[in-house]
Amino acid sequence: MRKTDDPEAFSRDVAQALFSWDTTTMVGRDDHIEQLVKVGDPTGESTAGLLSDLEGYLPTDDAWLDLAQYETKQWLTINSIATPSKWAEAEAQAGSALLPGTTAFTIHGVRHRSGTWEGAPVASEHDVAFTMFIVCGPSYPECHLLRLSVLDDPLD
């Protein structure tokens, strides 16, 4: 993922990295997790929480192996990225606990999957929604991923 100080561009890149994977490549589940943790909280304070959050987004190791048998690929079409209407309330409640430049974006999109079943191509689409919490400038010269909401339970 590219480094950027643009919160919306960063959120778009993270969303794509989170949902775009292909079990037919040598890039595995752990590689995806590592890629997202690399752009995570530079202090490490949110890392354990982020790792836990990622468990709800990526297939387990066993599921990954099962999906590989079906040549499964996944990607995301983003329909909207917006600051949640409740973000100002959350910021007020957090007070000085949030670093300057901390923000949230709720993403609505469609998760696409394709693969093969008994030798024939198959595909599915499912609406998804989630919120990512990030921190950018002035606290850091580029944006960092802090946490993710539960999948399909975004901050509105």
C-alpha cells in the first residue's frame, strides 16, 4: 500500500487491501494481515485490537485452504466513503484521548467472490459496510490504520 497523508485516499486503499485477495497466488492470509499491520498504529497501542478486528474480515487459515481448492478470489467495489454522522459525538466523548488527525470513515460496498465449483465458474456478491478508524496529520506525516468496526456493523 502506498503511503499518503490523504485520509480518504488512505481509507480507500485500506478497504481494497482488506477485501482483495486471491487464493491461487502465493500471497496468503498472513501476508494480507502483515500488509495491514504495517500501516497500523506506529505506537503499537492499537495493534492487538487491529489484529483481532482483522479476524472478522479474512478467512481463517483452514477456510483459506478450503477456498484455495475452489480457486477463490475476492475483491471490493466501493459505493461510498463518508465520515459517520456520529463521529463528532464520538470525538467529543473521547476528548483528549484521540490524537489530532484521528478520524473515521464508513465504507459501503459490494464484496465480490469468484471461483470454480465442480469445474464450472461461480460467483457471488454481497453488500458490506464497515468503519475504519485512522490517524493522519498533524500527528503523523502519513495516515495509519487504528481499528475496524465489526463487519456489517458500521458507525453511522
